[in-house]
Amino acid sequence: MTVVETSDGEVLEFIALGGGNEVGRSCHIIKYNGKTIMLDAGVHPAHTGLACLPFYDEFDMSTIDILLISHFHLDHAASLPYVMQHTAFKGRVFMTHPTKAIYRWLLSDFVRVSSITPRSSNAAPVLFTDSDLQQSFDKIEPIDYHSTIDVDGVRFTAYHAGHVLGAAMYFIELGGLKLLFTGDYSREEDRHLSAAEVPPESPDVLICESTFGTAVHLPRREKESQLMSIISSVIDRGGRVLLPTFALGRAQELLLVVNDYWKSHKSIQNTPVYFASNLAKKALTVYQTYTSMMNESIRKQFRDAQSNPFHFQYIKSLRSLDSFFDAGPCVMIASPGMLQSGTSRELLERWAPDNRNAVIITGYSVEGTLAKDIVSEPLQIPSMRDSSVLIPRRCMVEEISFAAHVDYKHNSEFIDLVKPKHIILVHGESSPMGRLKSALLSKYNSLKGTEQEIKIYNPRDCEILQIPFKAPKPAKVVGILAENQPKKDDTVSAIAVQRDFRIQIMDPSDLRAATGITYSQVIERQRIRVYGTPSLIEHHLQQMFGSVAHVKQEEYDTVIEGLEVMDGIIVWTHPQESYTLAVIEWAGNVLNDTIADSVLAVLMSVGTSPASLKVTAKSHKQSHGSDSLVERIDRLTAMLSQQFENVEPVFESGKPKPRAMAKIAEATVGIKVSVDEIDAIINFSDWSVESTSKALKSRVQHVLAQILETISPLSQTDNKV
């Protein structure tokens, strides 16, 4: 299905291969102006094997230029080795330094858990191996926050997202279009992370998470108080508390909360607290390394107290349940958070039948996972090893969300701050996302139909969303032109060079140094015979183009003259006996080609144009004296003969006809036209017509007027031809 917002301009194409009206397997494609960017490559926690992947088979992965990973959680990054090693993907991959450090350990654990999970004979294959993970890891390029990376015209900058350590939102610029991808983000500062940043520029498109829809979170302090109150009551009645959580991210936040509470309450300090995760020790090492990327509270403890807040005095790390002595009350923070497998699932099945115990869901639960199902307090839960075996559920179930996702309040405030023109909602179940879209449409309803209107979309997986844009295409002047800026009305010869989306205007002499490209100029020539003199050619060109400049060049010790038209077209003239050979020469380009075509058309009409007769007659009178009069009388006689049968010259009365042709013109005072023995005399003195027939007189006057209009110099020669 394709959703198209019709308008003129370039088209942004957005495709959710995962994370469209769902939480899990986040993967989004952006296509614009020949560039393709992929955002995240996760898996769906409720599925296994190929079924957990985004819909990679619905897209040509070889066309992707850049892949940006927002953070290390499995639903955003766990299919990256599959993409890099088992698809046609050839692009570059970027993530922040902490994300890359944690990604390696997190996915190693993912491979280990996938390999040891009980599997049936028809179970789906493992997505990738440790070898795939290592090879993909070596190709990942780590980046710093606030550093701008340029890849073939695509610029992107990472900003703090607040969700987990290393989480980034990306501000992307390509071809004048600006996009902001939030990934998972939080606008509330917690015990170790700062709130998400607001980029300094407003995007045209905001790709925004919608995990909690229109829900509003409790304040952090209130959630912490509620959590510790439940834990204390369970311990007082001799029960055990299970806090399923991701191994990295929210787990570290909960560890800080619990450790601080134990430190200030001596009455429960004898109750053990465990962190059950194979990644615990490695994870804490990474967290200790990147304290500079945490909030001021953490940095202050390192700087002033010189103590490590991630050295937990009251919490013990538990690598496996084999070394766990399960006796008496305790608190267990265990992964994974979705209760699909692993330590948290094993402990749930062990503790669920006892009504003194409690399981507290502290993170976001994805549809289709046990963590989501158990919130509804089912009477039984299926066994991890055999789903046909049902285990009674008598333990208490509570849900207190410490998930570092924005609620409606923070999400809408952030949208107001960044001021996007278009919002694409992702990473949210269909119902919460739909409610969020409706709430935002209502909020911005007053802007509908104005230039400030905000359009909101919530595409489903594999649905193609097309949004047109008229993005500006700025050009930068560089090199000599930038150093010596032309003045107003100056004519500048320059070359425009486009690399991806960047346009540079430079002097031709700078081209090689700036780009490594050389250039050549194509000189075009056209030869034509013109039946007229060079002066006649100049006259016609002046009539068409205005001022025409005279130019000369030496060729084999001979000076050739020419005419330059419109500062670009040169007509070299080579006079011959009965014609002039004209050579049209110009530098090939769109403008010059058009002018050259016009010059050629003018030259082809010189020999047949009535204007040529006027110019020729006048020039002959001025330069050749009586010889030209003979020619003109012959021409006038010839033109009259075309209309009348008998035409002959009239001489002065009483004088004989001269014998010499040169004297005939001087003696001629008129022309006699005869039709059916009726005469009409044309007097050269005043161009009057005399005749006994009014009809013939009128006809001769009419024909004479047309001839005189054509060869007007005849009437401007001292009352004589």
C-alpha cells in the first residue's frame, strides 16, 4: 500500500520494515533524491528465528547508503549482524562509542541464549553466529555526540537521547531536507542519564517514537517510593521480589535506586539483593568508562567524592542460578525483561506458586511476551521448557514503569520545541499510536490549512509513505570568484559543479584543483555561401542583433576580417568573385548554439531579401557613379516589364538617343509603358504618371508605388534615377 501526499517537488519516501504500528524489530528506510538511509535494525522479542526480523525481503538492501543505530537494545540493534553478513547490504554503519562497546557483549549473550534455548526439530535456525558478530563489529564506525559526519552529501549529527547510555537521536540533512529521528528517547533526567537534547535546528520531518501514546508517567520520585514500598512489604512477609529487566539500560537505573534505599534503611540491609546477569560485570565496566556521558550527579560523585556510583555496596552479582542459595526473603533483578527465557523466566516459574512472592514489571512490555501477559494476572503460566505444562500463578503482580520512553506530556512538549512540518509516528502499538495521532491532530487543528500546518502520519509495516518537498538548493561560490567578488552588473564566466547535494560555483581555472576534473571547450564551425558583399552581411546582422563588432585574425600571413555577434558568435568573411564565403564560429553551449542558428538563418536570406536591393542600389550610387545608374534603370525597367508588355525609356524632347550606354542613363527622363496602344509616361522628375486612360494611369501609379517602396534609393537621387 502506498500513501501519497500530492504536490510538486522532490519526494521523500519512508518505509517501515519494522516498528510500524508495533513495538519491536525497529527498522525504517528513508529514500530521498537518490540517497537511501536505514534507521535501526532490531528483532521482535515475541518471535524467534527469521520471524523476529524486520521485513528485509521486501526491500533491496543493496541500495542502502548509510545505516544509523540509535542504541544497543535488541529491538533496535540485534539484527545488525544478519543485515551485514547475510543480506546484499553494502553501506556504512554508524553508532556512538558506548553503543558499540555494549553492543558486542549484548549480542554475544543473545547468540548464547539463542543457542541454548530448548529447540524442537522444526525450530527456526539461529540468525547469526559469533563469527558473524565479530565480522560485523569490525565494520561499525563509532561516532561522538555533536560531531557532524558527511557521507557523500548526507550529513548527520548525533544528539543525546536520554533513553540508555549511548542512545542517540540523529539530525539528518540531505539535499536541503532536514529530518530528526528520535529513536527511543526520554525527556526526564533520572539517576544517571540526562534528558534528551533539543537540536538547534528545526527539522522538516520528525520521525518520533510513540511507545506510550497519550499515557502520562508518574514523577520519578513517586515511582521510586512506590517501588520500594512494595518491595519492603513483600520482604516483611517473608517473600521474594523478582524485577525482570534488560541487562543493560534500565537495570543500572534500578540498581542505583535499590542500592541507595538499602544504604539509608538499616532494617533491611540483611536482606540480600542480587543482579542476575551474565553481562553484569562487563556492563558495569562499560558504564564506569563512559561516566562523562552521564548526568551531572554521576560526574560529581566521580569528580568530588572520588567514588564509583556503580560499585554497589548492597548488591551482589550473580552469574548463574547454580550458585544461588534460594532461602528466605531476597530481591532479584534479573534479565531478560520480557520473561521469554533466561534467568528471569526460570525464577518466575520457581516463585510463581507462592503467594508471598511478587513480580514487578518495571519496563515496557511488548505484545506477545509473557511480561505483557502476566500483567493481566493469569491463574497459570506456561513452562518455558514445555508449553503444555502449566504452572499456577499465585504470586503478586505489579507494574511500575521505569521505562525511559517519553509520555504524552514530554512528547508533545518536545514536538513544540523542534517545530517540525511533518511527524511520522513509529515504535508504538496500533492503539496507543492511534490515540497519540488523534491527540496531536486535535492540538494542532487550528493550524490546518495554514503555512504552519503540521501533518501527522502513522504508517504500518511495509506501507510506503511519500511526502513531496520543495527543498532549496543553495550554491556556494568558491576559489577565485570568492576571493575577487564581482561587482554589480559584471558578467561572470563560471562553472557550476554538483557533488551529491552540494553545488559549487567556481572559475574554470579552479576546476582541476578543486575536483581533479579537467575541461575542454568545443568550438563549432559552419560554412555557407552568401550572395552578397561583407558590408551587406554586416547590414543584415546589425538589423537583427544590433551592434556588431569588427574582428581580425591572421592566417598564413593573411588578415581575415570578421564580425562578432552577441559577444560569442564570429562570422569570418572571405569575398569571392560572385559570392562571399561566410564561416560561422562559436564556442558550443546552449545559448551560443541558439544564437548561431539565428545568424545562419539571417545569412541564408541575404541574397533574396528586398532590403538587400535597397542597400545595393544606394551603395552603387555612392560608389560607382553613372555605371550604377544603368543597372538601376535596367532593374526598374525589368520590374515594370513584369507587369506590362511594352516598357521603354523616354529621352529629353528633341535630343537623339545616345549611343554610349553610360550616357543613356543621363539622357533618360522617364519610362513609357504601353498597353493596347495606350501609353502612360512615368516622369523621373517627380514620379508623376501621365496618360489619356484613367484606368491605365491608376494601374501604373499603383505598380510604381510598390516598386519605389522596394527600391526607395531610386527616388532619392536628385530627381533622377
